Amino acid sequence: MGAGDEVTGSPREREDTCGVTPLDLAIDDRHLFLDREAARGLFRLLGGIPELAEDLADSRTRQTRFGTADVRVRGGSTVSKLPFNPAAARVEDHLRAVLVAWVRLVCEPRAISYDGSATIAGMARWLQRHIVALAMTEGVEVALPEISAAVEAAVAVVCPPTETAQVDVELLSRARAVRLNVSGIHTLATQLGAGFSNLTPRRIRTLREAGLVAPVPGPWAMDWPELFVVGEVLDAHVALPMRQRRCID
């Protein structure tokens, strides 16, 4: 195959040249401890880890923020949370340890020197490039479930599941026609249930900038807060997806 063939090949062909086809064509299955479908799944799983590693790094340093930014203390003052997420650090360490173990299992029996970077992303890419050697490693049958479990634990921290608590239907029905200012809508939203728990003043500003809500027509005095119809704000909040930056708005 020439250089031009590699560039114009199909996505499946390009994926196969990265390490899956040798499992199918060049090697007798009797030399493998993984079947071909499991090997493909492991190859794809490893390919998604570098991006996940970036998300974990952001989560660990709270560049991706979870919950509120500050904690209220006695006396009414607030203090900022430490710029560190211990849950992200734990799952990051576990994922790194799992990948280190599999790199060693590939290298040591073959006296191979590891030439990748000492990062989660580097080890995942190295294992993906050496998918054939990995599939020929004794005990590799548990690699897919073991690495999958570590990845799922990391994803659960980076993208925590959405709360599914029931909305207070009666309160919601009564509130829809009420006119409130931004602060009042936020206070009400905290009582409506998990579906509206992130309807913050910032979120309402986002909805207004998107042209989805507008204040009730005045006239207003200079020091009077603008009022919004609650039902219109709630509907717009549901209609406009939260901005997904690694699963956190």
C-alpha cells in the first residue's frame, strides 16, 4: 500500500492499520489470549483515555467546577473551596496504576523497553499501538473489564449523573404565572426539584442573552429590579441545553 492509499482509505481501514487488522489477519488466533471482538473493544477503549485524562486533570484542579464555588461559614462570610478535587485525584491515580500494571505485563516478559510518556495518555496510546502484544499477554482476558471499570469510575467523577428527584408539580403549577425578579426565580427554583436546581441568576442571564426570555414591559424606576414571568423562564431553561464543557455547565 502506497502513501496515497493510506490517506484515501476508509476510516475502518485506517483504524485497522493502527493495530486491529494484525489480530485478524497476520496472527494465528491460537497465539492470542483475547478474541478479535474483545481486542477491538480494548483498542477503542484505550483510544478514548487520553481525552478522559485531560478532563480528569481539569476536574482535579477544579478548572471544571462542581457545585457552588464557595462555602458559607459561621458569621455569614464565605471562603473559597480549595482548588483540588480529591475524588478526581483518587480515580486518576487508580486509572494510572491500572495502565502501569498492563504496560509492565507487556514489557517484562518480552524485555521490551517502554518508550512512551509517563502519563495516563501516554500509556494508553502505547498500549493501543502495542495491541497485538497486549492481546498475546497471558492474563489479558481481564484487561478489558479492569480498564473499563477504571474508566467508568473516572467518567462518573468527570460527568456525574444527573439528579432525578421529582419536581414539585403543584408548586410548579402555581408558580408559572407569577412574576419575579432574577433572585426570586432562583430562590423558587431551589424548591422545585432537581430539574431546576441549576437555574441560577447566571443561567437566567444566559437565557436572556439567547433571546429566549425577556423582562415584563415596564415602566420601571431606576432602582426597581426587572421582573420575568416564571413559566417562561422555566420553559426556556428546559428548552436550552446546558452548555456541555466536559459535562459541567
